[in-house]
Amino acid sequence: MGSLIEEKINVIKQEMKEIIGNKHLYIAFSGGMDSTVVALLAKDVLPRNRITLVNVCFGGYSYSKGLEAVLLLSRKLRLKLFFTRGEEEQEKIMYHGPNCNQCTRIVKIGKVKEFSYKGIIASGANLSDSWGNTGVKFLDGIYSPILNLNKKEIKEILDYYGFSIPKIGENVVREGCKYKHLLKMSVNKNYHSRADVIANEVIHDILDFYNVQREIANVKIIGPLSKNIALVNVKPLPDKEILNKIKKILEKEESINSVDIVDAPLKLKILANPGIYNNEDSKYWILNGRLAPEFATPISAEWLKSSNNKLWTFAVVDYKKSPI
């Protein structure tokens, strides 16, 4: 690897030494590329007994393969690992609509704070997420050492250390929890949340069984509160036999009312809280930063102002396929 990436690594490590000092470091550890790179850098700066990995487990909203990756990587890193539960707090947020940023700040970091007595919390925030775009590296005991890096640079650091990350198969760029695929309020967790949890475990079980390599694979749950529509996103599209298998299994699930394969550009009908509806930058970010990277085809939006004061963010209530 060239000297440029080594120079970036050395700059980050020097900064880590200055900010962490002789304190204990608690890393919000998801088992993904970002938090793993933070752990690798920390190991070069601190003795292992001053580093603790903390994974916030979201129960059914966590991918089973993701939890396996957390255990595997903690052993490979030879660092202490603690689990803490966060699904109840996550459900309270999702009741008011999708809000990954609030979930990160309140639940993920908040639960790690329970372990961080007189220590510093490290996050994997970077330029690819909304939190990373705040530009604040160290605030209120939370430190984001790779905040100024993009995904390509983070991958270069991972390669420099000769590390590889077990993949769920959800997204080649950014993997996370299942809840981000529920694109509306979760008013009834036994209906709205259940559809999201089951659909996004089933799709990977089937694709793995047939050894399907993919860039994107998820099931978006949309529709009005009275109806769960499952949109199956896989890129590139596998054989019709596999897609039909996914569709038939999801159609048998009692919490899912209809299933469609995303095989053409979509126009989404999106209800938005008035604060978002009246802000063009917010709408642009939701469509292009939050939604588009996880759809298998191009998307556009028809925005509607919501009168439901319980909806704090947005909800995708319908869709239309556009001609190819």
C-alpha cells in the first residue's frame, strides 16, 4: 500500500493519542467496516486492556449474520466484547417514522455510554452518513476518529491491516440493521415491525442458499398503516425462479399484504412531516442519501405534507413503476 494511506493512518493515530490520553476507550462496535477500522487503529495506540467493544443488540432487528460477525471479529481483534440490548428504545423511535440518525445518537451511543464511566466513546461516523456530515469530531465524550474519511479511504485502511469483514449481503457499501428497511411508522410492532424483520431475514436465507452474489439485497416495507407492501430489492436481479421463491414465501407471511419485485424505476409517494416537507435540502437528503443507495433501481418521489403529528420524519405510502 502506498505512503499516502500510511500518512493518513499516522495522522489519525497521533490525534487519537492526544484525545484519548490515558482514558479507557469504548468502541460502539457493529461488526461493520467503520467500527472495525476504529478498533484496528485503537489497537495501535492503546494497550488492549484499555479498549472495550460494545455492541448494541437489537434483537430481531439485528441480522443473525451480523451478530455472528461481531463475535468472530472480536476474537480476531482479541478485544473485550460486551453486548447491551436496545430494541425497546429503537421501537420507541420507529413509532414516529424512520430515523436512523436519532437511533444512532440516542440508542446506539446512549447504550454504549452506560459502559463508559470516565472513558471516551468512539464511533465509526464518517463522510458517508448524516452524522459524519456534521463535521464535529469530538463532543460530549464522543469521538469519531474517521469522521473525515470516505468509504474508499476506510476500505484502504482495512486492506492495509489485512482485515476482511464478513458480509451480510445487504449492501456492498453500507450494512446496518433491518429496521432501516421499514419505511413508515411502526405503530404495531406485531404487524409493521414483524413484516420488516421476517422479510429481511428470509431474503438473505434464500439468496445464500442459492449462493447469489449481490450488491444490494433487502425488502422495503411501505404502504399506509393499514397495509404492508413488501418491495423486494436485489441487484443484480437473480433468476426468476429464485425471485419467485422469495415472493411465494413472503406472500405466506400473515403480516405482509402484497409483494412486488423491484425490476423497474420507481416513483415513491412519500408523506413528510411539515418540517421536512418545507425543507428542500431535507427532502433531497432523504431521497438521494437515505433511500436511493438501497434501492435496486432509480427512484423519484412525489412528496405530500402529512397532517399526522405523530409522524416525525417520513413514510413511503405507495409507489408506481416507471417504464424502462
